[in-house]
Amino acid sequence: MQPSGADLPRLSAAHWPTGAYRREHLPERVLQFGTGMLLRALCAASVDAANSAGVFSGRIAVIQSTPQGHARAINTQGGLFTLVERGLEHGAPVERTRLIGAISRALVADAEWPAVRDVVARPELQVIVSNVTEAGFRSDASFPARLTDLLHTRFARLPDGPPVFVIPTELVDDNGPRLAAMVGRLAEALEQGPEFRQWLGARVRFCSSLVDRITTGTPARNVRAALEQRLGYADALLTVTEPHSLWAIEADPPALRAAFAIDVLPESVIIAPDIGFYRERKLRLLNGAHTATAPLALLAGVRTVREAAEHPRLGAFLRHILFEEIVPATDLPGDEGEAFATSVIDRFRNPWLDHEWRVIAANQTTKLRLRVVPSLIGFARKRGTRGAGSTAPQGLALGLAASLRWVRSHPAGDADLRLIERHWRTATTPQELAASALADADVWGVNLAALPGLLEATTRWLVLLERDGVDAALDALPGMPEHAATGPT
């Protein structure tokens, strides 16, 4: 008889394999703000791989900076957790399980701040990583002030110590320079402000970074129970993620590698002087496809990304916008763009991840501006002036029309409500709404109505959506590719 979940032993240091690296003797070389799944699946997994390869030899001290976090579970399990990678690679299912030993302990900021200061004042500590979400990545949030305090502590206690690399992973453009600016402003008010700012310039490097790994939260109870039965222990930090993993860090490669040599898997960790290529690829293809499809999926009553990728209409729509409109609108080399688009479809079809469209559709207008508008502009630029009809990407125009319709009926989740609602108030027809909204450069950053054919296409789709519904609109989309959907909903 198999033991129940309640009967399984709790994961602890005793489960660390005797033949693995001697983790208990490794110094704390990384300080990490955030106890969540993404950094476990990304930073801790990367450090663990580098330790296993014998090229890094360090551990991560984790800071829980909010009341809600996983500090207690991390400490109870001796810093250990299980990483389960599940998904599709080249269309075939894969599953890999690893015990990760890169985390040493967790410290609760509100109760243990002196201990956090002690960690940052040690010469072996040279890297600070953060993932405090976009909401915490603001000047008026606690994170920039706490980071500034830690850097000031190092300035006071170890002024001649080795350089420190600060690597934010929040999904914010130019997150390195933005964080540097926030710390610089806060530094002015501290003791020895001018000297401290000079030290920051000489000893601290703020590195922009881009993360790309889908983790969707704690697995369902039955999924967790089945995994733990196979593992033979209960793991409060069980981390299920997709096989794809990318962490691109913008820095001088030799300088960062001297402190943080974790790029042992070059397809997973990339250190480069310019990560613009990786940012454009992810933002335009992965995030752009998400954002353009979300309102259509929601209008069609489809809950998850996987269900949409397998849907006979939405699956074809996804493939159409990726291969026929988004990739051609970028400056990515053709092979690179097509290969990444193919991997995106595999990731969307992952049978083990439930990525909900209602979550993706939050702040839809902002996401359209950042993720889809560049493709609309790029498509028009690449197609030139061969006539209005030929320069409008019909699939993206349909996604834009669906967004205007969806956000109007679900305004609570859109931070740009004040910018977009004025068009709803004044427009009396779909034609007026499309004309007014697309021309508003305050919403999109540019006048979208000036792009050849886009206003006409968006208006047509908006009328069709309101008159006949989303299925009819998807059926009317011309130029569906041969990349057919793989099955029904």
C-alpha cells in the first residue's frame, strides 16, 4: 500500500544526494529579493547548475520582503526544493525532475534586517537579484529604499570590497538603469550622500535583464499528490515550470562572469553587452501573441492558453499572427524568428500548464501599446506603400478590435481606463469608436489611424464582432496558414 501525502516525510537536508556538490560549505554569494516560484525556477536553478558543473561554488540568501512569502518553508526544508520541468520540446512531451540545492536560507526583512545587512557586508557577496513584481518596482515602494540601505551598508562597512552586480528581473524595460536612478535619488538623502553616490558609480553595476520562463503557481492538489508520491517526500516548495528557460543579462561578460559564472547552459543563461535582440524576440513574439489573442479567447469563452492553441479557430489565429504578421514585422533574422515562433506554439500547447487568459488580459491597453503596437508599425514599414489593403495585418487588427470591445465591458482590470474610456463616452457607433481610439497618441504612443489600412481593418472587425460574434470574425479572417491546429478544444 502506497503512503498518503500526509504519511510522506518532509523534504529536508537529509535528502541531498551524497554524490552531489557539498552545498553546506558554500558561501552566500548571492542575495535575492523574492521567495517566489519564478526566481526558484530561474535564478536558483541556474546557480545550482553552475555549482554542479564546478564553475560557481556559491549559494543564495533569500529575502522575504512582504508578509506573504515562503521563508518558513525554505528554512524548514534546509533551502531545498524540487524543480519539475514539464512541457513540449519539438512537439514531443518531456518531463525532468531535479532537486535544487542553491538556496542557503531565507531571512524575513521586517524581523531580520540586521542579519541581511551582515550578508551584504561580506566580500564574497557580489550579486543582488530581485523579483518584486512591477508593483514593487517603483520609487514609492519599499524595495528601492531597502536596496539603497543595503548598498549604503556595504559602502560604510566594506568600501574597498569587490564590485556588486545588481540584477533586477522585473518585467520592466531597461530595469537596470531605472533601478539605478531610483537608488541614486534615494542616496542623496543619506549620510555622506555625495560620497555614497560616487561609490555607487565606482563599485555597483546595475544590469538590465530579461527573464522568460512560464511558471503558473502551485500545482493542483491531485497533481501535487501524484508528484510527491513519485518523489517519496512532501515538498512545500514544489516548483512546476516549463522546459524553456532564458535569463538574458546585460553586462560586460568577463566582468560579470568573474563574480557570477552561471552561464553553463548557453541556451538558458546569456550574458551579453546588449540584450535587445532577446527582449524584442520575447516581447514581440511570445508576449505580443498572448496580448493579441487574449480578448478573442475571452470573447470565445476559452479559459487557458493551451485550450486556445488546440482550438480549431484560435489555434489557426495564433499561428497566423505569429508566422504571417509578427515575425515579418520584426528585424529578427528570418530563421531566428521562425524557430522562436515554433517554440512559442509548443509552449502554448504545454499540457501541464494552466495559463489563464483572464490573468494575461489584465492591463490590456498598456500591454497592447508595449507588445503589439511595435508590430503594427513594423508591418507597415516592411510592406511599404503597396496600397492600404496590403499593409494592414488583418489578424493583429482583429485582435485590436477585440480588445476595444473586451476592455469596454471589463474595464476594472485596465490601468489605462482613464485614457480609453473617453472614447467610449463620445462614440455612438463602432466606426466612431475605432476612428477616435486609434487616433489617440496618448493611448498608443503613436497615431495608429495613420498606419495604412489599419483603421479600415479594425473598423471592419469591430463591426463584425459586435454584429455576428467572435466565431464569425475568426472564420472571416483571410490567409490562415497551413500550420493547422492540432485538435479540437
